[in-house]
Amino acid sequence: MTALRAAIARHPRAALLLLLSMAAFVIRAPQFGNPVIQIDEQFYLLVGDRMLHGTLPYVDIWDRKPIGLFAIFAACRLLGGDGIMQYQIVATLFVGLTAYGVARLANRIASESAAALAGLVYIAFLSANGGDGGQAPVFYNLLVVASAASVARSFDARAAAKRGFGHGCAAMILMGIAIQVKYSVIFEGAFFGLAMIVDVRRHGQRVATILGSASVWILLAVVPTIGVAAFYAYLGHEQAFLFANFESVFQRPSVMGDELRARLLRILWQTAPIVSVAGAGCLHLVRNTPQAHRNVGRFFAGWAVVAVFALLVFGTYHDHYALPILAPCALAGSVVYDRRLILRSRMRPTGLYLGVAVLVAGLLIAANTIVRNRHNRGDGSAARAIAAYVKPRLTGCVFVFSGDPILYHFTDSCLPTAYAFTTFLSESREASSLGVDQVTELKRVMDAKPSLVISRSPASFPEASPAAWAYIEPILQRDYRVAMTRQVGNKVQVVYQRRAVANPH
């Protein structure tokens, strides 16, 4: 024990990284190997795998996400296996590194104990809000935290060695890469840039110098996106890129009514402990941060506010849309966990006790979320059983009309449509934003007479597209037979096999 304490004392940063990485693996382990954690990451893995075989996103397989996200999953496929454990382990490494980055930033404004606790809180609430697999923020949060660290260093450097411009460049390069993982990062990127411009002005830089720095920073932030757009233009697919990445986003209708309220309440419930403490932390950072750390403290508080604003603006409100707010909220809350913040006499540890309570709350919410999701979506065993049945019976492509897109991956099937994300052709919310008519595309797919079709049953669920289901159900009843049914979570998946056509001779 003495030797361990000595090693920690000699290498505190390495010990902190090891602690947070181990915590990430322990907290996330219950979902390792589960291929149906979220429908989104099933699709990301499918696209990443097909990219390695020449499939071009937005042209051969359609989605709205930036290409950087698919590139991460393509890289995971290079690690072997079927990609499930591989992407989940890579995601967990990202989580550990992000938590470490949060803790290092927190140590600027709070004690080492409070900073470590902030890192643990981040990990717990990630799994509490649908981040227990490979959702986009699980990866890009690391880039945003690293960018925030560069912004904070630019504040230090500008007052000391005048290297703030270089740190600002690093921050915007990282943010530019993050934007190519998910475009919603642009709100935080804009705030980071404005924070650096304000700091430059505060230190008396000339207007011409400020404009020059800002122009370079903006250019660096948009270069990755411009590069991808240029690549697609070179291939002659610039319109496909622009429509998928930008135009279609504004054609997708927002969630309304009871569903909207239910989603907002779920996010509120699953983030309440971390956000409420972060709110108190933001007030402290704005009002009471010592002069030496005031700029950094206010920057951290502003980051948390902007991240919450970005969550509210996007309006879809799935629980994993809260994942981007967790790093800045854990960071802002660290000052509340710091024993030096709460009463200075006999109750010095009160802040850390509160931090432990927030951590425990996060773990309990995470456990509840994982149990609920495994009940609703399954643990992957049913999906693997369906794939095992389908694969040896395939002639041509299987068509997964309404179900798990991972079935394309497990069966090594060709894709009968570019709209392989299984809600695109089966749910009403997608109908106006695809650039094609749902029923027209369905007709094209079914005219090819796929040997096997997979669909959920019954069709009466709130998101179902009436026109799409009205078209496909009579075809399934007339030309197909039920070959297999399997309970997948709280839904029933049906495998339909095309009936043999009698030979007229």
C-alpha cells in the first residue's frame, strides 16, 4: 500500500487516467457485446463497414451525419471481429480520455479530489443518457474537451508568453474535426471562438490583429468540412453531399405534442442531478472565481450554458441528445464538489459528499436506463438468431423494412436501397426529408422481389408511415409467407420469405 501511494504521488496524472479509464470500463461493461444498444450506432457500424468495401456515404447509402462519424466506425472495423465489441471498447477508451480531460480542466478551478469526482460523474451520466455505446458525442466530446483545454491555455499564454494565437489555432482545428463528427458542435465552436476574441481584445490587441486572428480561426474550423465537400464535388456528387448534410436537416419535422413532452421529461429526469449542481457551479464561477482564474472560470460557465442552449435548439430530444452537455456540466459542477467551497469550518467535506451523491445518482439512473433499454430493444441474442436464420437462405438482398439495420451487417447482405436506415422508408417523420418519395422507393425495392423481408409486427405504432405500410403489407400477405418470428425486446420481428412461384410448364 505504501508503494502504491508512492507511485501515485510520483505519477498523479497517470494514476488519474488509470482510475478514470478503469471506471469507464466497469460502468460500461454491462453493454459490451450488445449489438442493439441503439439503432443509430448499428447503422454507423454498417456504413463504416461498407465504406471499407467501396460504398460512398450520401450516394450509395444515405444519412445526414457527417462522414467523420462513419470514418470512426470504419476504423473500428479494421480491428477485426464483427465490430461490435471493437467499437464499444474504442468508445470506452474515448470516454476514459474525455473524463480525464474533464478532470484536468476541473483542476484549474477546484481541488484534485473534486476534479477526479467530476470525471467520474461524467462517465456515470454518459451511460445514464444513452451514451453507453457509440453515439456520436461519446467520440466528439473528447475533441471538444481538448479544444476547450486549448482555449484555456490561450488565456494563460496571452498573459504570459503571447502564444495565445497558436493555442487558438489548435482549438479551432480540433473543433473543425469535431464538426465532421456531428454538426451540432458548431454552437460550442462559435462560443469558443468568441471567447478567444473577447480575451484578445481584453489584452489590448489592435482591431486589425483581432480580425486577422479571427479569420484564421474560422478558416481552420471550416477546413475539414470544406475538404469533404470538395472531395464530393470532385466525384461529381456535390448535390448529394449538400442535400444530405444540410438541406434535409431543415426538411425534417420537429417532434410535437405528447411525445415532445415525454422526451423532455426523460432528459430532465436523467440529467437533473448533474445540471442542477452545474447551475450552482456556473453562478460561483461567474461571481466568486479568484482573479487569477476568472477568465477561465467564466469561460467554463459559458460553455455549459451554450451546450444546454444547443440541446434545446435542436428540438428532437432523444435522451442521447443530452450527451454534449455532460462534459461542461461536470466541469462546472466541480467547484461545488470542492470542499473549499462549502463551509470552511467543521463541515469542510460537505461538497465532496454532495459530489458522491451526484455520482451515485448517476450510477442509479444509468442502471435504470440500461435495464429499460435492454427490455425495450433486447440484448442482441434475438438479432443474432434472426441473422443466423436469414444468412444461409439469402438469394440477393434481404430487405429490412422496419427493424434492426445491424441485420444487414450480420448477414453480409447487399443493400436493396440507399435508404438502409430502417426508419427512412417505414416512418412518417422521415417522409418529407429524404429527397425521394417513400412509396416510390419502396416500389422500386419490392419490384426487385427480395427473397426475404424483415419487418416489425404489428404495424400500428405511432411513428409508422401510413402510406408506406399500406403499400407493403398487401405485398407481404400476397407474395410472402411468415418464415420466422422472434421477440426482440418489446417488439416482434417477422421474417417473410417469398413464396415459390409455380412453373407454368
